[in-house]
Amino acid sequence: MFRFRSPKEQDAVVQVALKQIEKMLKEMQADGKDLTRLKLKKFQKTHHATCRCEQCRSAKAKDDPRLRGLLEDGFKVYVEGDEP
Ligand SMILES: [Zn+2]
């Protein structure tokens, strides 16, 4: 993750990111992509399968990958009905 020197700097970066996302979506729409069913899904990435931290080892012992350690939140954008 980025480290910001100040909340003001963070705001500026968020604004730029939003502008770029908006631009990208407009381009996709111009390409004929139907974005009316566009969805944004929040998810948490789990640690890599080879991770040996305490949480991951315990998950392996219980044979339940959902108990694995989590990395930071991620977002996934997709069109409904076209889910990867
Ligand atoms: Zn882990």
C-alpha cells in the first residue's frame, strides 16, 4: 500500500484515481460494453497457499482454507452475469 504524507495528499490521490476510473469506464462504454449491470465487489485476499504463518497453518490443520490469514481488502469490478 501507498503511504501518504498527509490526509490532504491522500485526498488528492483518491481524486486522481476516481478520475481515471471514470475515464476507463467511459472508454469501455464507448467500446460498446454494456455497463448498466456493472458491479463492484469487495473481497479480502487470503495469504498465499505456501504461507506458513500461524493462521495459515491452523487453517491447513483444520482443512478449511477460509481460515487462512487475510491480506488487505481488494475490490473487483465486473458486469453482472459475466462473473469470472
Ligand atoms: Zn498466512
